[in-house]
Amino acid sequence: MGRIKSALEIALEKTESVKSDKGSISQFEAKQKGKRLGNSFLSGEVKSLEDEFKKAPKDEQASLKQGAFEVLLAQLTLPASEEDLPRIETVGKGLEAVLKDNKFSAFFKQLSQALKQFLDETAQYEEAIKRQYAPKLKQKEEELSRRMGRQIQLDPFQDPEFVAFYNQNMNQLKANYQAAVDQVREEASRLFEKK
């Protein structure tokens, strides 16, 4: 009677002919290291991506840059507030270090100015939307006050109708600026592919 093989023995037999490609493993590890490096740069732990790239072995530099590039590109988004602008500036510096392209640097500076303008316009839009909706909100407050028998003051963001009106207008503004962000992301990707 034959010997019964364990699951491990069967698995080892089936994978016996599979050889690991040490080159792909090291490139994968270099890419992961590049992602960590990109995150460290964004958090301020690493001051110069160029120095870190130079320290790496030549055969790993491309994968290292790929990992850092992916992390940086993912962080290139519309700012939610003024506090996001320094992060976006850091993203730009990181992308410039990876791409080494003067035209991209100028392109990114234009985006930075556009994002500042976006935040200014967002604040102006918000005020304009509130002013435009104010008569309707006042009418709702008066109606509720009459029904409740006491003074009622509504927060506009508690009114579903206002929120829908607000989102419609703000989404239109965001779409205009998102197109600029997308254009920079596409240009960065195109330049990276050429390297």
C-alpha cells in the first residue's frame, strides 16, 4: 500500500518547478520602499527625495521612484481648506524631484495659484449661496415660528433643500478646478512614462 502524502508535500511537489524571480521581488520591494519614502517625504521625515534616490542602488532607483510617484500623485487633490495648501506644495516638490522637468515645475506653480483661487472662490460662492437662499430660509423660519409659537432659527445646512442647492452650485465650481488638477496629474503621468 502506498504512502499517503501530506498537503504540504503535495503543495511542494506542485510548486517545485516554480522558481522565484529574484529580480521582480527586489523591484517590488524597491517600489514598496519608494511608497514609504513618498509618505515619509509628505510627513516631513525625509527632507530630500533626490538624496534618497541617489543613495539607492542603480538597479532599484526606477522602482523606488515609481513607488514615490504613485504616493505623491494620489495626494494631488483639491484642497478642502487653507491647511491643505502646504501639503499640496510638498506634493509638488516631491513630483518635481521625481520628474526632474522644468516645464512641470512651472505647470505646477500655475496649479498652486489656481488652488488658492479655488479656496477664495469657494468662500465667495458659499456666501453668495447663503445670501441667495436667505429669503427662502427666512420664510421657513417664520412658518415654523408661527406653528411652534416661539422664535425658531434654522441653520441653512439643516435644510435639505438648501443642502441640495448648495451642493449643486459647489459641485459645479469644484468640477471646474478638478479639471485643472486632473490635467496636472495626467501631465505628471505622461512625463513619468517617458522616463
